[in-house]
Amino acid sequence: MSVVEGKELRIVGFLCNWCSYGGADTAGVSRFKQPTDLRIIRVPCSGRVDPLFVVKALINGADGVLVSGCHPRDCHYSDGNYYARRRLEMLKRFLPFVGIDARRFHYTWVSASEGQRWQQTVTEFTTLIHELGPTPAFPQDQTVLKEVRA
Ligand code: FES
């Protein structure tokens, strides 16, 4: 059951297989209470997350997107999360230019042993998304979005 009262929203989570997915699993196994709005997509590394994945999710109806990977220096592939951090930081600045509230996107680092941290991250982000409400529909004729959707 959702911790946040009211309507369940659609939040997409891209989680790296080696740390954050384990952290989410730890939170589940430890039976920490979490919101149920998050839909998890497991990726090999946060470095695998193309910023366009985030934009496409948001313009196609997701109310929020969360990306989580291993802590810096802990990446299973050595430096994937450094690439991710650079790209995702730029993405955060880019989102307002396509009419998306940057607060709808968040990235973080959670290790496999940090179930409590995962629960806290998901709860805080979900609460924020509920405060923002559902994503407003995007006009179908916006050229920039047409190209992103393709
Ligand atoms: Fe987790 Fe690279 S393997 S961020």
C-alpha cells in the first residue's frame, strides 16, 4: 500500500543491477514500508541510462523519474557512474527547456546494504511528486518533443 495517501502516480526508477537494485531488495526483505508508485527498470549500470530514457519517460506520461546507481568509486564497471553523473546533471539543467519541471527527475547513489537509505530516498521523492501532482500533458505538435518521441 502506498505510504502517500491518495492517487498512485507513475514514477519510473532506473536502478543499477549491482548496488541500487540490491538496496531496493534489501529494503523489501527488511520489510521497510515504501510507497508503491515506483516502477523499477533494472539496468546493468547507471552509466547505461541514456538521458533520453528519462525525457521519453516523462513526455510519455511518467510523473517522475528516479535514477540510482552505485556510490562514486563503487561502480562495478569502475567509472560508469561518473559518466552518469555528468550526463544526468546536464539533463537536470536541460529539462526546463523542453517544458519539464526539473524536480520531477532525481538521481542518487544507493548501495546494496543501504535498504534504509533506499526507503528514505523513495519516500521523499514520491512525496515530492505527489506535491507536484500528475505531469501535465504535452502538446502533440511540439516539434522538439516529436523528435524525442521517435
Ligand atoms: Fe552500479 Fe555502475 S554498476 S553504477
